[in-house]
Amino acid sequence: MHSLGGDLFIVDNSISGWTGIKYLEQWTEISTSFDIATGYFEAGALLALDCHWQKLNKIRILMGDETTQKTKKLLLDAVTRRAADALDEDLEYVKDENPFLNGLEAVIESIVSGKIECRVYNKTKFHAKAYITHPKLEVVGSKALVGSSNFTKPGLTQNVELNVQVQSPSEVAQLQTWYEEHWEKSEDISEDILRIIRRHSETWSPFDIYSQS
């Protein structure tokens, strides 16, 4: 994360150590909620933010996919299926570094309580990426990060990305309006996401636990 040419603030996962994850970690300290738009969502992003995202009161995740089926039902089914496959694959990958999926139970509890909401935009191809942060103090003002990073661990930590912080109150307000319009036209898939995550959290047998300890 660095500034170029004065006011332009860039987050690109550069070797300087500033990543999308670190940016979001800092904002969890002073924010009440996040509104996230992402082409893809992986639970690994929340696990990477473990002990930080819990400080927020609300997280809304609006996602899409590359799929472009024409009818609403086919699109919703396809996008939900693609989201499910991606989430399955991501959780299997995360198990390599975090075999017991530490932090996943908190994600499950937050989806159940409504603290985390997941929706999919099913009208057409949705590939937007934005992170709107809502601060605890009005004097700080809402900010937004807009660019290429999906809400995934690689997108926020590893890939070379290009995200620019939007700081102007009027511009952030326009982004919020855009977000609300698309949120209202989206379908809630929190239960679908919850079902997948629960399946992974319940796959450990006593032998698995013993062999990993």
C-alpha cells in the first residue's frame, strides 16, 4: 500500500509488506461494518482475517461469477454451484496450512446470526471488486477500496493487484448507492454458503484429530 503522485493511494500486495489483508485489518479497528463486492468469495479470506473481522458488527458480501446463462433460475443455480465448488476447493486448500480450520466456527456462527450476509447478483455477469468501510467515528468518514482484488486470500495477499482508495465523501456515497442498488437486486445464498462450510467443519473423525495432533 503506497501513495503515488500525492493523493493516489494504491494497494497492490507489493513486496513492501502492505497487502489487501493488512489494509482491511487496519480498518476493522475503526469500522462498524464492511460492504464487499467481489467476483468470487472464498472462506480463506475470512480465515486470513481471523481475530480482526470479528471486531465488526456487520459484513455484507455481494458476489458474482463469470457465468452468463440467460434465465434467472439457470443463472442463480449456476452461480450458486460455481460458488459452492470454489468454496469447497478453497477450504480443501486452506486445510493444508490450517488442518483444523481454526476460525471457521466463528464464520458459521456469524452467518447464522446474520452478522455475515452473502448474496449473489444473478441478473448478468457480475465481476466487480470493492470494499466500502464504515467507520465508528463520523469524523473519519467512509472510505472505499476499488480495483482488482477478489475477496479471496490470494487476491488480498499474493496476486499482483491494483486497488485504489476512494476518499472523497461524495464519491464514496456514489459507490454506496451503486452497492445498495445491486444488493437489492441480488439473491441471498447465505444458507448455501453455510451448508458448505458446515460440511467441512464436521469432517473430522476422532482418528483424524488424533493423527493431526
